[in-house]
Amino acid sequence: MIQWLISRRYYLLTSLTLLLGTLVLVVTLALATASYLRSIDKTVAGYGHMLSSLDAALIHELVLANQRQLAVLEASLDKAAIARGEPADNPLWAIAYQIKRDSHYIYFYHPQTDRISSYPAWQQPAEYRAASRPWYRALSMPGDELIWLGPYQEYGSDKQILTLIKRVKGLDGQLLGLLMVDMSFNAIQQALQRAMGRNQAAIYISSRGGDQLVVGCNMALYQPPVTMAGVVGSALEVIWHGRHLRRELEGIDWDLNIYLPPELFHDGLEEALLMVVLPLLSLFAIWFCSINFLVRVFNQEQALVAGSLTGIVRDPTQTPCQLKTWFVHSSLSEIDQVRASFLQGQDALLHDPLTGIMNRRAFTQRRSELEESATPHWLLLFDVDNFKRINDNWGHTVGDGVLCRVAELLVAELGCGCVYRIGGDEFAALLPWPRSELESGLSRLLARVRNQQWREFREAVTLSVGGAHSPDEGVLLFERADECLYRSKRLGRDGWSLTERTRQEQGADRSCHMDNG
């Protein structure tokens, strides 16, 4: 037997070599196929991250820019003048127009006069009928939410636009008109082109749940979705028909799509086939390890990009540590720019443009935080006495100067992070102070305001103050503070009034009124 094995050893070794070669070929082919499938998954995942990045960093930035612009415009409206039938436009519209760099229109439709105020100025043709425009139906829509309308054709041109609409109501709740901002599709087109760059893929926006094209880039590469029958493994369908990726955009009835054409995956297939015929199979292990580590680096950097995007939502003020990257340096730079723009926009949303102190939005947020943490605090409401007379006698410019000076005094006495402007001549403060400290602070504040010298007039400007304590007043905190404010006014103004310390003593509120001397 041994002699037979020795005599047949080369035949056996040859057969064994052929068998091992076949096994190596099969294993290599299997590894190549598995590697190719992983490459497909990672390519698809990479473009999926691109969709997420576009959604969070580009498309939403365009949408938020329009929403910020609309908020600034609404704050500038003189609703009383609009109710009297006067035009809605004012000098602040020219400033708000600069929030967006592309050419667009800002306009307000007054249903009572059937006229449109716009910036840039637009002469309404005699044959123009507002009732025939798509945005006109927003007058009959319920609710006070912002309305995205479009796409539809701009009047007098073939350009497609999208319009953000705000139903503006007066103090009595009656509808005054529609405040509208146009967004050109050119801005979205340019954003898609910048995001795709030189990547050989089609990116487009379609209507929600359908295939109606809104705007797209590289659409010559696009093929409609096809369901393949008889192909083993859905991952291999990309070789013939590519891959469609879709993501729903929040806050607007659109889908963001990327189509990866078959040619995008052919290079990976050729690379996998080359692995089968490589003469030096011993290098396969090294090559595989290198690819594996490279994929891990790619995944790590993709995770870094995803973490940076998530960080903008969780805590935009925290800047992630800067690491040296191979693939996503430009993406991280763009995310840093988005973070800076987001912080700038967020800061603008929380501050009053006239006085520079925080606004009603910031007041509501801070009040909710204090209530959720059950932190005891005082809610104070301030009202400039006879402010309407100042505006009527000396003009709104002087009135604005009075508001700014009062805001400075409030900040100096109560602290920058505690004072808010919540209305025309109405201010508020949230203070976690003890009562004794608050009483002395209010007395000092009213004296400082009363003793101010004004260049434009000789009258003294005074404040009326009302305050209530939480948690003593519970859900009626604001109402109790408002009652105390009006009590101060009834007592002659230039004074403050606070609720008592406990619910049992609410029947005998304590008031303190400062005379003008």
C-alpha cells in the first residue's frame, strides 16, 4: 500500500492540487461575490447618508430660511393699519428680503381691498384676478399653521415656484390677509447640483408617494423602477437596473430621491472578477485586509458625519473634535457651516430685533423649562405707562428709543438672561429670587426708570409691574401676574404689585405703589 502511494504520489498531488485550486477558486469567487455584495450595500448606504445629509443640511436649510424670513416679516406688520385698509409693506421688508440671496417676491394679499403689497414693487395689472391664483384658496383653509403651496407657475412667466403662506389675523382673531414668500426652484436645483457634484447618479425631488417630478439633477441617467422576476438575490438587481433610494422630507409634501445607475456598480463587479484570476492568491489575504480596514475607516467617517448631523439637532453649540479624515473632510466642513448658520438663525429667532433682548419665543421656552424642572420663580409683567401717548405725540422713532432704554434698564437691574420683550410695550421677566430681594429690586428699577432724562420730551417715563410666584399660583401663574399688573395701573401706575406668598393668603394680595416723587 505504501509502495503504491509512493509510486502514485505525483498523480495524487496533482489531483489534490487541482482540487485545492478548484476549492481556492470557489472560495475566492465566493469571497469576491460576498465582497461585491458588501460593496453594493456600502455604496447604497453611503448614498443613503447623502440623502439624510441633504434632508438635514441643505433642503431644510432652504425651507428654514423661508420660515425665518416669514417670521421677521410677520413681526414687522402693523396689523392695526392693515385692518384700516392701509398697505402692509414697510421699510423692514427690504431688510428681510436680504435673508435669502435668490431673486424672489414678498407679498401680502388684503382680501378686503383685493390688493397686493409686494417687495420688490410689482404693479398689479388690471386683468389680474387674485381668486384665480392657486394661493387664494389658503383664505378658506383652517388653522394657523404655515402652508406650503406648489409647485405652480408664476404669474406672467413660465417659472415654477413654491410659496410659503401665513394667515395673518388681527388682535380680534379676524383674518387680515395672507403673508407670502416665494421660493424659486432654481435655489433647490443648485442645492441638488452642489450636493451631487461629479457623482454619476441622478438626484431629484418628487411628489409624496408618487413619481411626479418636481426638480432634478443628472436626470439623463434616470430609469423608472422595474421589478425583476427570476433573479436570485435582490442585491444583484443593481447590475441591470441600478438602485432607487427615497426619503420623505419633513414639513413639506415631497420625497427626496437618488437613482444609482447600473454603471455605478460595474466597476465593483470588474474588480471582483479580477480577484478570481489574480496569479498570486497569497496577496488576496493582504488585499482583503486592506479593503476591510478601508471599509472600516469609511464606516467610521460615515459615523462621524452622522454624529455631526445628529449633534446639530441635540446640541448645536457643542463643536465635535476635529479628526484627520480621508473621505468626508468636505462634508464635515459643510456641516460646520450649517451648524454656524443654524446657531445664527436660532439666535435670531430668540431675540427681539429692536431692543436686542430675548423675545416671546424665548420667554415661552424658558417658562416651560422652569415649569418642567419645578423651579420656584417669579413671573413679572412690565408695561410702559402711557406709551401710546408717547408714540402719538413724538412719533414711533422716539417710542422705539424709549423701549430700548427701558430694556437696557431692565437688563441692568434684573439680568440679561431673565428679561424678555413679549409685546409692543410689554416686557416680562422670570426670576428665581426671594421675595425680599425682588421687592427691593423692583423699587430700584422703578426709581431708575422714573429718573431718566429724555432729550425729546420732559415727561417722566414710568413702569407698571405685576408679578406672581410659581408654584404657588399653578397653571394660573400668567393670569395672576396680569391681574397684579392691572392692579398697579388702577392704583395710579408707576408701581408694582405682587401676589401673596401662599394660596391660603391669595384673598389679601399685597401691593406696593411708588409715587412719582
